[in-house]
Amino acid sequence: MIPRIHKQGSNTLGLLHYLYGKGTHEEHIDPHLVASFDGMAPDPGRDPSATKKDLQHLLDQPLSLLDAGQRPDKHVWHCSVRAAPDDPILSDEQWGDIARRMVAATGIDPGDGAGCRWAAVRHADDHIHIIATLIREDGRRPDHHRSGKRAQAECRLIEKELGLHRVAPGDGTAAKRATSAERHKAEREGRERPAREELRETVRRAVAGATSEEEFFDRLAAAGLLIRKRIAPSGDLLGYKVALPDDRNGEKEPVFYAGSTLAPDLSLPRIRERWALPAEAAASADSFGPEQPALPDVTGPAFARRRASAATWQALLIIDHGDDGTAAAQIAAAGEILDALAKTSAAHTRAQLREAAFVFERASRSHVKAVRGHDRALRQAARDLVHSGPVLGRGEDGATTAMLIDMVFFLATAAANWHARKHHSQQAAAAEQAAQHIRAAYQAAAAQPMAILRQRGQRLAPRLRQQQADLLHQVLPELAERIRAEPGWPALATTLDDARRAGHDPAALLAEATRRRELDTAASISDVLIWRLRRSAHLPAAPETPRAHPPEATRAPSPAPTTPPTASAVNDPSRRR
């Protein structure tokens, strides 16, 4: 159940005309009163003898008893309360009780016999509107400070008592939702989303991996947005506003939104924090493993995705073992990786990745302050993804996309678990929802390369298949039978064989792939291990077309075992495939 305190107004009759009217899209069905301050207010909806002006006079009577100089300029209080789509339809009596609880909780009518006059109008099955005059019967102003917070807390109690959908409590870090007027405007104009949400998505994509104000504003301009900059008398840039070229108001002027009104972390000062690199943050981040050096001249999407997979693995370790500030920085930067992926991935994964980035935005902020600088590896990876350009859905580009999406799924899951431990309910729910979209994108991206790997695995000689099965039982005795029962086992077997033929120690690689992250919760342990092995062993993500292996006697001898490549080898352009 969502309460919303609207801006205070000065026209009681005007709001009543809206509440009892047909609505912008004829959506107001049978508007009528369900409760009022005294239980006897006239109802223009169902009483033919009552008028909206009668109700306005009754509500505003305490106002008229004051001298003109004592009357507040904005005296109309307006609150809407909406049930969740999957909630049962409540009766008028239940909505009336909800209205009485809301005005009591917010201080509008606390039950002391001298509260404000109010009325609750229902014009749809799923919500009511409460209108009140902000002068009490005793002539004083009501104590409705922080009424939004108080309304939210009361709704949480109502949900529990009535068995309604439980909304996760907020913490004030969420982006402002589009208003009903903005949503209706988007519907009229045939937009997929309200202008506010389109702009927030576009600005977030422009921020992803950007390293300077110039680059950020260049990206905004390239995306087609109108930009207004706020300049101080000294010439310093203080802030910015953006607008969609075709989003106009009644005067045909563009509707601009400041970055801070799109999301708390999209104000210019907060964006600048991402570009800072404090020395102490860099030194602390180095303790978790080798960083990825800047590579402004990344030449291919596949290489950029391998780099991003390595950075994501490092971010997982920091979330698991770092302090709160470093973990929050990694989670914030994970949103940039998702934005970059959504912008550059192939069509068959783009929709799910876009939805994942859209909902993960809520998980990227909390009251835990992100210590910037620790996130530079992920931010560089996001930059590489953007600069390497869009990918095709097949070949090495498509397969490394699946590799990265698999790793990002674990990153979103780690973010959900971290937020849950901190009791950040909304952020944890957002990260979990994003993970589901990421999983769907992975299934689309991995279908073709996994099918080829499975075919190759099925063509392995029986002796080689048994050799890999024995290896699996040796390294993962508790999970071996489960893995061998998965559809992806043949693909894992051929990956282990590929690693052996490339000169690696498959047992050491397999042990390393399972050492730092648990696997029990994976939907397919085989898939997870395949991508970790192919990344760490620098094997092609897109395998060759299946063909039978030559007989062992005629096959060229395997190269002599070599030392497994170091983690930094993934950054060496000479190893790029």
C-alpha cells in the first residue's frame, strides 16, 4: 500500500472538481465519499442534493473564521493511498477506516476533538484520495511534520493487519517516482515510460564509465538531450538540467529536470565523486588483488567483456571481504556495468539487460556512503564496454557476453545479500529482481555457445569423458554427482579437456574456480564453472564447430605443462583472441 502526500494547494474546490470528475482518461468510476472528519459531510457523488461547493464550504469553514492575514497561502492538504495490484478489492468501510488511520497518523486529525476537517473520496477500486484544510477547529496549524514518513509507517501496519502486499520500507534514498500527471502524459504521447524515467536512464548511461565533465556532457548531447548548465558568477559549473526535445509543457517549452531530481546520485557534485581517486582508497583497493590498468584503446567487444568479467570477479571479493564503504562503492559501480551492457549488447539480450539496469538503480544507493576510488576497476570496465561498441549475438563477442552476464548475475546476487544483511529491504528486493532479469538475459546469450560446447563434450572419447569425471570427483566430491546430472556436464567436460590440451592443470583450475565463491545456490553449477575456467585459462569463449577428435595415437602431443597464467595476463592485449 503506497501513500503519497501531494504538494499543498490553495484551491479546495478545484481539487474537489478533480476528485469527483471523470478523470483525465475517464478512469474515475463512481466517485463517492467513504469517510469524513465528522462522518456527516455531504457527498456530491451519490447525494443528488449535495454539491461540491457545499463540501468545499464545510471543509474551509475554519479558514473563513480567521483574519485574512492569518490564513495560510497553501491550505489544501492532499494525500492518496493506493493498494498493490495483487491486493484484494477492499470495501468502502475498510477504505474509510484506512482514511481515519491516515489522518490520525499524519497529525491532520489526531483524535483530540479539534483536528482539521477532511474528507476521503474513492473513485477507483484500488485507491482513495484524502483532502483536508490545514487549519484545526481551534484555529491552530496541525502538526503534520514528516507526514510522508508517518503515512508510510502506518501503511506498513495496515498491510500486516489486513494481509495485504507487504511493501519494503524505504530509507529516503530512492529516486522520485513519476507523478500521475507525468504517467498520463506519457500514455497520451505513446511513450514507453514517463519523461522523468527516460531521462534518468539516459543520464545514467552517460555517466557509466565517464571520466570527466566534458565526456559526460558530450554523451548527453550525443543521446539527443537538451542541456542547461547552471554557471556561477565566477564561471564555475554548479549544476545541470536536461530535457527530452519532444517533451513540452502547455507553453510548448521543453520540460527540464535537474539531475538531483532524477536521482540523488545524479546531481553534478555526486557524479564528480565518481571521478575522484583518493590515494588512500587506491591503496586499500589494491589489497584485494591486482587492478585492471586503464586501456583507452580497447579494440574489441570480446576483449572488453573479458576485462569486465575479471573486474566483476574482483568486485565480488571486495563485497565479501571489504568494509561497508568499499562494498557500497562496488555495488554502485555494478549499476554502471549493467548500464553499459544494456547499451552495447545484442538485440536478443538487450531488453532483459535494460530492465535489469532499470531496477538495479534502486540497489545502487543506500545510507552507507560509497568510498569512491575502490570502484575504479569496475568503472574502467564499464568504460571499455562503451568504447568497444555494440556486439553481435554470435561468435566470440556473443560468448564473452554470456561469460560476463553470468558473472554479473553473481554480482547482483552478492549485492542483494549485502543489502539484506544491512536490512536495506528495498535495495535487496531491487537487486533480486535485477538478478532475475540478468538470468533471463544469460539464458538467451548462452544458448548458442553452450549448445556447441555440449555437442563437443558428447563427442569426447569415452576414456577422456571418464578422465574428466574422475577429476570432478577428486576436486568436488560433494557436488560431483549433481554436476554430472546437469545438462551442462558434457560442456564442462570438454572445457576441462580444452584446458588440459592448452597446457594447464585442470585440477588446479577447477579448485581455484570453486575456492572463493559458493556454488550450491547456482541454477547450473556446470555453466558457472565453464565460464570461470574459460576465462581464467584464456580459452576461446566461442568454441569451434563440433568435430570428432583425431585418434589419440595420431593426435599432436600436448604442450609441456606450464605455469598457470597470472591474473594480470587477462589484461595483456597480446593474449587477446
